[in-house]
Amino acid sequence: MIINLAMKSHPFSGNSFLLVTTVFLLTAYAHAADKKAPPAKSANQYTVFDAHPKEQVTVAADPCDDPKDCDFFRLPYIEHGFIPIRVVFTNDSDAALSLDDARIQFISVNNDVIPAATLDDIQRRLFSTKSAVGKKIPLPMPLPPITLHGKPMDKRVTQDDADFGFNSTIVNPHSTLAGYLFYDVRELDDPALKGASLYVKMVHTLDGKKQLFSFTIPFDKWLAAQPAAKPATPSK
């Protein structure tokens, strides 16, 4: 994984009703454990990308703002205020690239700079209070806060990272590397992608001799390409 992800524990609250409410939502995602994400394509085959012809490197961003479009995840990240974004690096050059120092940031329409969430950020949000936002899937009630005491990292968080995150920080010559990162957009206006972009910097060659120019990938084109919302059914 590109980001150094520290695992931390959190205190636990003894409210059994709150626990049942959260378990109800999380159980609905249990079926996703056997699903796989679509195979990664070359970066220039996605709706939005930034190509550097001279450097022969292209970076694409493929967000998922509707749980139905990324139902392979084991946990309901979108309902809890995260937006998953598949970041795709295609290296058509003859030199391997390193992502060890890369910064991949979500830039909002108001220029908020949001780094990718760590596993601990995700664990804390999904299994503590002030969690669900329920933008896309109606919930029976807003999920109340639950804190965990001495509980290790939930294995579904680490499994999703292993299955869908970056499995390397090296982009070999004439190859594509992709992985999902999660961005906390809960405090942003909806839709969070409107006027926003993904900013990628500090990508360099594996030998450290050259740093690539930064990549900027605006999301407005991606939003424009999405199917129009269905009109509401008129009441009789």
C-alpha cells in the first residue's frame, strides 16, 4: 500500500442496541467477500485521466459514488462518508516508477486538500459514532456512535485493502498498476466530486534520478458521463 497504515484500538461503548444497528448494516455487505473488482484497464481507457506524453505516463481516477457500482467491498464505505477512488498508473516508458513518496490528494471545489484515509481512519469511522451518512442507501435510522475498546482492526478492512488496494509501490515499465484509495468527503457539499480533482505528485523513477511532473485529474467530466438520474414518478 502507498500509505503507511497504522493500526490502533479504540474504547468500546456498552450500548447493545447501537451495536445491533451497526451490525445490521454491515451484515448486508457480507455477500461482497467473494466478489472481485473489474480488471484494471490502461489509464487512458478511463473517463478521466491525465497523460504526460513526454514522460510516457498516464494516471486515471475512477470514483465510485454509488454502492451498487462497487458492491465487491465488504463494508459500506460510501454510506459512512468515504468515496472510493480507483487510481490507475500506466507506465509506457522504459523506466520503472516508484510510488513510495507519492502524494495522492483529493482537492475539493473549495480547495480543501484531503489525503487518502488510513486503515485506522476507516476503522474508527465505521465502528464508532458519527459514522453513517446514508446518502445513497436509506438507513432505518442514522447510525449512532459506537466506540470499540481493545478491539483489533476489523478483518474486513484489511481484507478489502489486500484485495482492492495497491499491492505494490512499483510501476514496472510498460505496465499498469491500480488500487482503491478512500477519501473522507463527509463534510463536503454533495456531490463532493463537483468541481473537485485528484492531484498526484512526487512520483519518481525507481532509481530516484527523475521526478515526474504532477498529475491533475478533474472529476467534472466523470460526473457528466454518468447516467442521468431517473425522474421521480408523478403521484396519482
